[in-house]
Amino acid sequence: MLKDFSKEHYDIIIQAGQSNSEGCGFGNTDEPYTPNDCVWYMNRDFTVSCAGESVNGNEIQSTYALEFARMYMQKGYLAEGRKLLILRASVGGTGFLDHHWGEHDEVYLRMIDMIQTSLSLNKENKLTALLWHQGESDAVFNAAYDTHYKNLCTLVSSVRKKFNVPDLPFIAGDFVHQWKNKNLEICTPVVNAIRDVCKDCGSGYFVETDGLLSNIQENNYSLFGFDDTIHFSRNSLYKLGKRYFEAFELIRKAQMTVR
């Protein structure tokens, strides 16, 4: 029998951006994620499946959202009787300047449809966080600081406004340092813009990525015949997920203090 998802109450996490958000990390990790009935994915084709790592050839491929979800439960943020639904809205190689994440662009609009669909499953469902990692594509297109700042601000504010969640935590992070440091001229304006959006938008936090290794650094892993310096390794994605969750906790505590 097909599972009736309208009977479940979900805390909804939006996972959006490009490949490092989608999850391109390979290699070993100390504590692999164990799938369970409390954490689910909504995939880009709007199917719902149990959340977990995926198999890519002979490799295990992971994402930072799994560690975020695990800590969300461990720290008691998931109330009894509720479950987590991670909206897998990220798409590798997508940006603002190549017309994917603007308000009238296909990838953005699909994310909005995923949010609407997930909320419509049950009136008790609620948005709890927007996890974002993106910007490498825009850096390659030489995005200016002002342009990227405006584009990202618009995305965050539009999601909050459309779904009436003005305090929805927004968390974004820095690039893989190995790749960024080789491309500082194009990366600096974009990273600075992301950092400032997190600071200025309210209920936002920018996650530093120092010490987090790329696939080539940790696993000697190549992608399409090239050294993969741009993607976090599987182990680094787990560490990144922990940092994203720690940022989420800081936002929530600040919100509670204001109230």
C-alpha cells in the first residue's frame, strides 16, 4: 500500500542551491547516516522517499542535510508525533546569472512549487529552515557584489513573504577553500555578498568552511577527468551539516531571546 503522507505532520527543511547543496561528497565518514522513518525527502519530481545517502557507481554520495536532520532530532527540535521533510530543491551548476534562481526562473519556481505542495499535504506542516549553498556558478560568470547581494536578498525575502514566515532561519556557507583560494578574484565578491545577506536579512547566519576538504584533497577523487577541488568530500559534508545546525540553534536562541 502506498504511504499516505497527508496523515503525517512535517517540519519542512528547504535544501536549495547548486551542487554542494545537492550533495557531491564521496569517500568515508566516521558516522554514516542511518535511514529511519522520521526523515523523508521530497525529490525534484515531487515523489517522497525515505531520506538517505545514494549510491553513485561504486561510491556513496552524501549531503549536508542528513547530518543537519540527525542533529535536529538529537537536540529535541522535532516534537513527538512529527517528522522531518527535506525538500531537495538543489540543482548542480545553477545560478542567478544563468537564469535558474531568479523569481521567474524554472529552478526557483520548482522550489516554490515544492514548498506549496509540502505545506498542502497537511495543515499542521510548517517551514523550519532554508538551507542554502550556492554561488560558484555566479563566481564563474564574474558576478559583482551588488548583483549577487540583490539576487540572493530577493530570493530569501520572496520565500519568507510568499509563505508568511518572516523569521524563517536562512543559513548559507562559504565555498571549498581549495577552490576558492585558487579563484579569489572571482569568488570574493560573491562570498562577501552571501556573508552580508546573512547578516542583513534577519534570522540569517553565514557558516565558515575552514578545514573542510574537497573530494580531491580527502579522497583523490576526480570528476569528469578533472581533480575535484570544488566539491566538499562526504566527510566534510557531515561536518558542514553540523555547522549549519549549530547556526540554526544560534538563530533560534536569538529569536527566543527577542520574544
